[in-house]
Amino acid sequence: MGRADRPVGGVIDGIAMNEQSKDEGIVLTEAQKRARRSRSIAIALSLAALVILFYVITLVKGPIVLVRPI
């Protein structure tokens, strides 16, 4: 019950840091790997477009952005 059931700090007894765990965890299929890559590329392109948009807006507004009352 509670924290007593789990190892403290995620440390598992008997496995050193340089040893590989025999449990491979979740193994993705090729279709899942392609879908993950596609999502990552879409996120990267969206982020790049947002950065370019902010840059263009800053250029269009010009230095008048810096002239304002305090």
C-alpha cells in the first residue's frame, strides 16, 4: 500500500547502473515508429512556422515597439 510497495527513487535491487535490464519494456512496431516520427516532424514544422511568424511580425512592427512610455 502506498509508497512502501515501490522501490525508493525507482531503484531496483540487484541491477547495477551499468547492467542492462532484461525487461525491454514497450517495443513499438514499425507503423508506430513511423507515426511517432511523423508527429515529431509536424510539431517541429509548426514550431518553426511560429518562430518565423513572430520574427516577421517583429520586423513589420519595426523599432516603434521599443518606443513606449514607462
